[in-house]
Amino acid sequence: PVPTPVLAIESSCDDTACAIVASDGAILAEAVLSQSGHIPFGGVVPEIAARAHLAALPALVRHTLDRAGLPPSGLGAIAASTGPGLIGGLIVGAGVAKGLAVALDRPFVAVNHIEAHALTARLPGLVPGGAPFPYLLLLVSGGHCQCIAVEGVGRYRKLGGTIDDAAGEAFDKVAKMLGLGWPGGPAVEALAAEGDPAPYPLPRPLFGRPGCDFSFSGLKTAVAQKLAPFAAGALPRSAAAGIAASFQDAVAAIVADRVAHALDMMPQATLLVAAGGVAANTRLRACLTDLAASRGLPFAAPPLRLCTDNAVMVAWAAIETLRERHARGLPPADDLDLLP
Ligand code: KG4
Ligand code: ZN
């Protein structure tokens, strides 16, 4: 009834990804290429990203089909992230996916990237009990920072989001200030492990305030002020580690506080789910686990490769969308006219 397996493409930022997923959620093949062309710039350069997606995608699609042991004609539908994201990369990914759909005469499903993150927890086998609706999603990555009430397929309510930087962006900027590489999150976390935060107290913007919006730019400025007394190249490792630890503690405390408020706004939530690259942070995970436990809720974070940008989540969101349409007696989505 639902046309599967689905081949999906993800190209909204700096990861080029392709995956093939069956109707029961079985991952037949998945591949992600993280672009290295941005490293010298310390951040994602949109045009470099778009060109790298175009260079990588044809071979990546072929490789994914080979890994799944499928001829192209074995696919039931084609999907791609069509936004939000960097427009150049979205156009490339959607263009390749639409071309495949036309050549194979299969439906093309346009997937919202945030929806794909939101539904990942429902991939069969990921969360014990299967993540029934409604649940609260915390999405924390380099580009996104928001709390979303996930009430059903196609039914999402944004409860709050960042008013300035995303949490991952703050990690990346602080990493840069500390002279660490990019992406900064893992480097800050590693350095923080050996640091004593006590001598370097930092502010916690919006902590305790009503609602569940986030703000990190004041925290970032405060880190810069802590670093100011040290001459260039003369920052002792113990100070760098202490500041990293204090920054990480502040982010984890802020995020947990904001999520606590989001749970207050969503008393019907049966589960707390975290996704996005920052959800890999051990300190943050510990705070969220404690918070969920204090509310009697389970906490789940998909494995890291499915938390960060990937195409499995896009294929799964397409399958959920196709199923929903089928259940309502509608024909499979065909979004060929849709623009990113
Ligand atoms: O989801 P993601 O891979 O890409 C998007 O931004 O969509 O997230 C990447 C972000 C980067 O800002 C990176 O510094 C951050 O996630 N990150 C972390 C950790 N691992 C990755 N932040 C804190 N702690 C980590 N362990
Ligand atoms: Zn993402």
C-alpha cells in the first residue's frame, strides 16, 4: 500500500547523506559524508557546501543502492530534505532526488528537516516502547535550538527557541576563542573534563524565566571577558579547561531549565527526546536524564549518528508521511512542484 523502500537525500547543511529505509523501519543502507572543505574557515561556507553536495551525491546514491543490494527500480519512493537549511545545498539534494523520481516514475516526498529530526525517535527499535505521541523534542544542534511538542505526524508546536545563537553555535564560538578546532563541541567537552569551573562563574541567560526560549549570546560574551585578562598565547591550560567546564555547566543548566519549562507547557508529554549534535554532550545528557526522572518520564536520545544530520531520518519521515496519507485515503504525496 505504501510505496517503499524509500531512498532519501539530506543536504541541508554540511553533511551529504543518503539512505534507504524499508516500510518497517529497517535501514537497508545508510551513508554520510561530512564535508572537510569548511575546516579552514571555522564554520560552514554555504557555497562550498552546495558544490560539495553536487560533487558527492551521484556516487553516494550509487553506493547506497549497492550497499542495499537494490537496483534503482527496486525503490518505491524518493525523498529529500527541502528545508529549512542552506538553500544551495537544498536545491542540489532536491534536484538529484526529483531527477531520480522522474526517471523511475516514483513519488517524490519533500521532507521538512526539523520534522525529520522530530520523528527519528519513532524509528522502530530506537526507543523502548516506540515513542508514542505526544512527546517533547529538544533539538539542539549547530543550526537549531528549540523545544517542540510532537503531537502527531504533521502536528508540531514550537514551544520556544533561541532568540540569538543555537547551543552548538555557542560551543563552536567558545571553542574558537579557546583556540580549539571546529566543530567545537567535542573539543570543548574534552577540555572541560579536566577543568575546575569554580573560579570562573558565568551568567545563565533566561534561566528561571517563564517560557522556554533560549539565549546564549550573553554567555559567549562573558566567556570572552573571562579570557580578556590573558595575553594572546598565554592562556594556561588549567584556566582554559576551567572556563570550558564552566561554560559547559552553564549551557547544560540553561538547557535543562528551559526544557523543564517546556515540560510545564506540555503536561501531556509521555517522553522527553533530545536530538541534534549537542545532544551528544555527556553533561547535558546527564542533566536531561535527571530532569526527566524527576518528572517520572523516560528520556531518550537516538544514537549519535541518527541525532546529527543524516538521511535515515529523512527516509523515515517520508514513510510516516506516506503512511499517514494512506490512512486518510489520500494518494502518495507527490511534491515534484515543491521548491526548497
Ligand atoms: O546536528 P549537528 O551535527 O549539525 C547541525 O548543526 O545540524 O550539530 C553540530 C553541532 C556543532 O555545533 C557541534 O559543535 C555540536 O553540535 N556538538 C557538540 C558535541 N558534539 C557536537 N556540542 C557539545 N558537546 C558535544 N559533545
Ligand atoms: Zn539538523
